[in-house]
Amino acid sequence: MGIISVSTLFCLLAFFVPLSIFVEIPFLVFGFWVFFYFKEYRGILQLAPNHRILFLLVTAIILFFGSFYPFILDHFGYYVPTISWLSKAGLVQGISNLDLLLGQMSFWHILQAGFSNFTDSFLRLNAVILVIFLIYIFEKKSWIHLVFLPILFLFAQSPNPDLPVLVFSLIVLNEIFLGYKNSSVLFLISVFIFAIKPTMIWLPVLSFLYSVFMMRSGLRVFLPGTILLFLFLLKNIWTFGFPIFPVSFPDFGFSWAPNSGVLAKSSDMAILKTYDLQYSVEEIRQFSTMDYVKNWLFLVGIKGKIHLLFVVGLALFLLFSILKKSKLVWLIFISILLKSIMVLWFSAQYRFFIDVFFVIFFVVFWQRISKFGSLLVFSVLTFIVGLFFLFPKYFQSQLPSFKMSGFMGGFVPTQFYSPAVYEWKKFENHQIGNLKFNVVKDYPFSFDTPIPAISPSFVQQYLDAGIFPQLKGPDFRDGFVWKKITPFEKAKIQRILDLHHHEGR
């Protein structure tokens, strides 16, 4: 609830001011005052008295994994640029005209941005969340959750929204199984998880169904969650022009909505990624219905195996629901089935349904796996994941289809006292129309390029679409729109791209 409260306040403030150190320091001072005034430290001192060594050991492991170089490409192309904009400018109207990805502005990055100036300049909030998760595991003695920790270590090096939504959804599921009665809080937390990552739509659906059909709750309990949902939609409309990113409907005709050609290009890329870039857009559009299913299920490499496992997992979970004859299990199955249908319809990328595996495992093995069994699985998986981090080049050669290993930086001794980070700081200044902007040199992502920055791929997209972003007012904080470019501007943009490609070679 503290995380939800601070995130919501940061979001509201970001409409008006940057989430700079002048926002961060008052929140820190107030937070420390509350911590000591209400003697919250007593709970920490009393935590896990019989398991203190184990707790400290796992905490050390979390910090170890959290100290590695970030390697998920979205960290450089989406997370860091988003946080940079939020901390320096706040929520900017029509920011998706500058860089479509920035239109998402996840609640998680809003929270991270608010603590990125002083408290957490290395952007390791996810490691903190894993420690919070560990506290929950020991408080509730819910040892099954230890099984999930090693997989979550893969997301601890950057503000990846997948980690918090997986952690919080597992906590919500556990509380529902334990018979938690406060429907209002459950629905509010579920909506917050949805606001971090909309592919988690199954959780607010489950909370709603659970509250109505099992708790017999009235409509009033959904009011706090509905207010938060309204703020989420308003934030999206302000930055993206549509209620839910990246869906371009309903269209309210806002002047700062992205260009339809750029949106179509984004949609094409989602289709390509669904098939792991193994087919062209033209080939995919010629698929029959059977081809769509067959080619997705039997993709070459590890993603095809994940797709098969996903379908088999859903089928086995249906069988489990039938045999279990539990209303709660049926509600969970209906919720994740609805989510799966929506994901498969819009963009069937494996990263959008990885949470389904967590849910199925949790429901099937809840209170069926002992503390010893959980610790054993945790230890084995942690060892395997540790090898991935320590020797990424070896795994890259052995598992070429596991592309993430190719971007892992490996271990450096300085991690023990400072988290590993990359620096580039190479860029050039350009101007098209009334927009002065920066373009990164010799690299595809603008993760530490001063704002306003446009990645070379988007410069190319704007040239292809015959448009370019422009300022709405005298300052970039006033927002962005797009305009059609003149032949002279088209030639100038082409020169910018030619220069970038030449330097890249």
C-alpha cells in the first residue's frame, strides 16, 4: 500500500513538475520520519528470529544478482529514457510523438524516477522489491515463493516492470488462498499491477470475480481501484493520446496522438516479434489460420518450446480445475484464459504470458511443496542462474536461441561495492523545424543521451512516414505533436541517417 500511495502521488505530481530531487527529498524525509515515529524498525528486528542466517544469506544473493550489468535491451531503449524524461520533465503531453515507446510511462518507472536522483541513481528498485518479497515469504512462512526467486533474479538489474507485477501478483494470489477478506484492497492492488503492465489484466478480473462471487461484495469496494484505473487511463491519454498503450482505439481525436503510419509500423513489429523475426510481415499476412497456429507453436529455437509449454500448461490447468472442483481455481482459470486470449489476439510474444506459468505452478503446488523442497529447488535454480550470469559467453555458444545471454556483461569485481552500469555519452545535435534534438552516435539506443533524444530507428520511421515531431510550445515540457515534412527537411533527415550509418560502420 505504501508503494501504491507513493507511486500515485508521484504520478499526480508528474503532470505538473519533474520528479526531480526537489520531489524526492521531501518524500525521503517524510518516509524516514514515519519509519521512526511509528517504530516500524521493531518489525524488522523481530523478523525471522529462527531463520535469520537463511534470511541474510538469501538477501546477500539478491544483492549479488542485482549488482550485475543490465542486459535486457528494453533497459536501454525504454526504461532509462522514460525515467530520464520523468525526472527532468515529468509527464509530457504527446511524448510518444518523439519516441513511441515513451508513451507507456509505466507506473513502475514513475516510482523509479521519483527515487532516481539521489536514493537510487543506479536504478535497482527491483532488487529492493525482491528483498520486500523475501520479508513477505518469511513473515508468512510461504516457502513455495522461494521457488520463483531464481527466475526473478534475471530481472533484478534494471527497473523491468515484469518483476514487480510477478511478485505482487504472487502475493495477491497467496492472500486470496489464505482467505483475505478486504475486497477493496485486493482490487486496488490488482489495478495497480495492471497499471504497471496491462498484460496483467487477469488479476483485476480475478479480484473482481472473487469479490463478487465469493465475497459477495457490493460495488462500493471497487471505488478506490476504479479511481486508480481512471488515473492510469488519463496518464496514457496525456502521453500517448489513447487510453491503453499501444492500442490505438478508441480514437478521441486528440491533436497529440501519434501518426497512424508510425502506429502501423509498431503493429508490424509486434507481429514480427510474435514469430521471433523468423518470417517477414508479408509472409505472415499470407498465413492461413492453421499456419498462424502451427508456425507460432513450432518456431525454431527456445521460444517455440515456450509456446508449446504454454499451450500444454493451459490444457493441464483446465484438467486440474475440472478435477479440483474448486470455485476459486475455476475463477483463476477463467481469468488467465481471458488474458491468454487477449494476448494471443494482440501480440502473442512469450514475454507477455510468462506470468501464466507462475500462476499455474503456484495454484497446483500451493501447500504441496515443503520448506525443504522449496529450498532445494531454490538452491539448484540459483546455482544454474548464477552460472548464466558468471559465464554468459559459454551459454551464448551452447544456446544461441537464448539471445539474452549475448547481452550479459559478466562479473566485474567492482560489483561488490557499486552496481555495474554502462556509459556511452556519444551524441550529435540536430534541428528539424522548431525541434532541437540529440541523436546517439554509433549505437541504436539513447539511454544516456541528453533529452530530447530520438533514437536512429525512430528517425528512420519518421522519414518513411513523411513526418517529424515538433514542439507544441516554446519548451519541450509543453509537449509534442507531429507535422508533415518538406522536401528540404526530408533531405536533411536523410543526411542525419547517412551520417549515423557511416559512423556505425
